[in-house]
Amino acid sequence: MAIMFVRAQVISRGAGRSIISAAAYRHRTRMIDEQIGASFNYRGGASDLVHEELALPDCVPNWLHEAIDGLSVASASEALWNAVEAFETLGNAQLARELIIALPEELTRAENIALVREFVRDNLTARGMVVDWVYHDKDGNPHAHVLTTLRPLADEGFGRKRVTIMGEDGKPLRVVTPDSPNGRIVNRVWAGDRETMKAWKIAWAETANRHLALAGHEIRLDGRSYAEQGLDGIAQKHLGPEKAALAGKGKELYFAPADLARRQEMADRLLAEPELLLKQLGNERSTFDEKDIAKALHRYVDDPTDFANIRARLMASDQLVMLKPQEMDAETGKLSEPAVFTTRDMLRIEYDMAQSAQALLKRDGFAVSRKHVDAAIESIERGDPKTPFRLDAEQVDAIRHVTGDSGIAAVVGLAGAGKSTLLAAARLAWEGEGHRVIGAALAGKAAEGLEDSSGIKSRTLASWELAWANGRDTLHRGDVLVIDEAGMVSSQQMARVLKIAEGAGAKVVLVGDAMQLQPIQAGAAFRAITERIGFAELAGVRRQRDEWAREASRLFARGEVEKGLDVYAQHGHLVEAATRQEAIGRIVADWTEARKQAIDRSVSEGRDGRLRGDELLVL
């Protein structure tokens, strides 16, 4: 079962640590510390290594390019950390930060690699960090070791660990104090502080939840502390590879006396208050069955008698609500479908969420004048004088719907249906009336896509929530908050965001894919809200030019993959390859050729090689 485990540690000379030794261990290889001439060899554990990467920020100085050019990942890691060792001269120097992250067991290895890549790109290399990460999996204990630099890259080595905060005027920010009447320059730790770490934990949970949802899993992680979740006293202990391996094989675990005391304390706490476990389960997933309850309980309780007693009390708890009874096969008499449960807390959250949605629906004062809406539509249609186009009636209706008077609105449409285009027009209309417009999405990549395609300043929902909690960038009356991929947002998070918007007097616009309207169940926030408030629907597909391709997209969206592939095959657009590597090579080659043709066409049309938005979407 996926667990929320992110631990940070600093690798420091002051603690007797060597970054070269640490890197060699993580890459399961041999490395040499050039400063002291010592060799560290950890090749014996090579079978644990699933994947390794050295991720670089956008701007990399020549010296680092030259140092790692043509090297394997492990050798490039060795070169990087030797450069760090050479640069740091203090005997107690901090050399690197490491994040140890438990990866979801529900995801395949390829899916976990994609998950870590997205988290690293959006949260670490985006800050200018060099990130050296590996993926280990020993006997069912998948986890990532993520090593990050503590200094920014510079033309000659590395920069300062503390950097000056610049004000809006481009000058150093100063704080006047009695001791500094002229103002003390404000600095910050470049690699981040405790608040940064807290933000990373939340970002990891949000990114993991998106990948779990995309892979069809309902379980969710919560990046908040146990205290913030109201789960004091049952903090989960990461077992580590050896104990995890034994647990996976059903063997008895050995715990040190302190660990045994801690686990017994957890068992005693759950015997006294078993509902704590239901609360944690509700934070992880909206619905669950008896097997899920048993798995969660086994994290904390080993004694068979305690296990049976707590489980019996859980099943009899008033906090447990059965959504669907178990189903038996009429012929065999065996269980065909287990009973499905949720918690009263989850139902209460969804009730509060529905109440906030209703309150926003009744709130008016957000109507945009027809003049501004028409001007926005015209601006979008004539954005490129050489290739004007017209929004169809469906898109225009959707624009008028979201720019209406109420404090909440929703748009549902297939991928490629034109949601980005209508949001670009809606932004112009809202801003024309003086509204501040901001965007949010579950994942950083989706937030970037929303901003690039619509011009709406966007961040992840987790980032906005953290900022609001600290009194920064707060919502105000008349603001418009656009949430993209709303169908991926959990009920807990949706309820929190709607409550904040309701209190601030802001408007919320939910945008989602039609296939994200899951069957009604606890946790299907987007579906529950749209059924109450209504929505504008974009049924057509506009990203593809040919009608047959549009029909194939509709088939894919409905889950009829084979029929969609048949359509592509009938038009000679289905390419088969003997191996996965061959297929990837063909995709890259085709993409490269399509990009070259688009650039050549741009040059011939006098656009200096610049590509239009529709061309970028295709690529």
C-alpha cells in the first residue's frame, strides 16, 4: 500500500559524512574521492538499483557540461560531487541535501520513474538545483534517494548558499530595525528552509496522487503532518528495506526494544481509539474494503489478539459507513464483490463541500458585460492576422457561461475540445472588468500548461494553499480562481479550496475532462459539484483537423481503445514496432521531422521560425 514518507537529511562533513561515499552507495557502484584519494565500492547491491538520473536545471555553466559530457549517470554523479567536495573548504561544510521518498507500490516501475521525474523537474531543477536521484527496489520496498546541491551553479564553480531577496524595484529588500536604521538586507537560504521542505512534502503528495489517479488507483497520499490531519499519536514508521522484505514475505519482524515499545504504544492507542485508523484511511482514499482496513491496521499492530480486537471494533464503529454491501455469486456461493465503506468524516466533508458550492452558486456580482465578452472573443479570433479563425457556438456558449453572474461555474470537455482557447478568451473578459484571475491545477506540469495556453497566472493547488495559510497571495473579493483538471482533485482539498473562496468572496471556475466524471461515490468531488451547479459542455474535438481523427479521440476518451486504434489503422496511421525501444525511436524521429517541417513552414511564411499555439499543441 502506498505510504506518505518523505524524509530529508543534510550530508555534512561535520557529521563525518562523505558525499562521494553516499553517492557511490546510492548508485551501487565504485567511486573515488579525489580530495583524499579514498575509494568507495558498493557494487554488491547492484540488483537493488532500478533507475538512476542526473537532472540538470535549464542554465548549466560550461565547466559542468565539460565535466560530465559523454559520461554514464554514475560517472557524471562522481564528477559532480567531487566538484562539490573541491569547492567546499570548511571542515564542517554541508555538502548536499537528500530526500528519501517511499514510492507507491501500486505504480509500475515505469510509472514511478515518471512520477519522480515530474516531482524533480517541477520542484528542484526549476529552482536551479542539480539533482542526482536513484530508484531502489529491494523485495517490494520501492523508494527514491534524491540528492540535491546546496549552492546555485556559477560560471566558476558554485554560488553563495545565502542569497539576497530582491524587492519589486530590483533592489535588495531591507528591513528597518532599531539596530539598523538604514535597513538590514534580507537574505534567504538558496536551497530552502523548513517551509520549503513542508512545501515539497505537499507537492510530492499532490504529484503522486495525480499519477495514482492517472493509473486508475483510488488511494491518495496526504502531505500534511499527522498533527495537521488530526492524527496525533499514530505516526507511521518507515520499516526500511530489510524489515519491509520480511514483512512482504509474511515473516516475523525483529524490532529493537525502542521500536517494540513504540509499536505497542500505537497498538494501545488504537485499542483505545480505533477511529483514528479510519480517519487515516479516509485521508488516503475515499472508499475502501475490509482488506484495506486490515492492511492499514497491520502497519501498526503485530499481536494477533490485539489485531483481531481492533479490527472487530473498527467494523462495529459508528464512524464506518457502508456504501455498498458485499455481493455473492449465486452459483458458487463465493464472494464476488467485497463490501465498500467510507467514513462519516468523508461524508461530512462532501456535505460541507456541497454547501460551499451552493453558497457560491447563489452569490452574484461576477457578470461580465457583453461588450467585454464580445471584445475578448474577437481578440482571440484575430490574435494571428494571417490565420484568423472563429470560435464555434459551443465554445462561445461556454465562455458566456463561465463569465456569468454566479460565484461558481464548470466546464466539461474531452481533451482537445478547446477548453484552453475558451479560458484564454474568458481571462481577457474577466480582466477587462477589473477582476484578478489566477489558475491552479493538481500538478506543476498541468499548472504550467494552463498558464501557457490561457495566459492565466497559475500554480499548483498545494502551492496556493501553502501561500494562503502563510498570509501570502490571498484571495480577495472579485478574484476568479480557475481550477484545471478539477476531476483529479480530492474531496478534502476541493472542500478546503471552496471554503476559502467562499470566505474571500471569490469566484471559482472548475474545468475538467468528461472522463473525469467518475461514478458517484465518496471522493468524486468534480462529479458531485457539477451535478449540483450544472456545467457547459464541449462535446466536439478541435485539436485534430480530420473528422476521422476526431472520432478516434472520442473513442479513446470513452475508453474504447481498440476501436480508436482500428480507426487509425484504417487510415494508415498505426505504426507497429518489434520492440519498445524501436517504437520510441520512431516516435522521436517522427516528432523531429514534424517540428522541422513546422519551422520551415514558419520561415517561408515570414514568421522567423516561430511556431503558433496550434502548432505547438500538435507537437
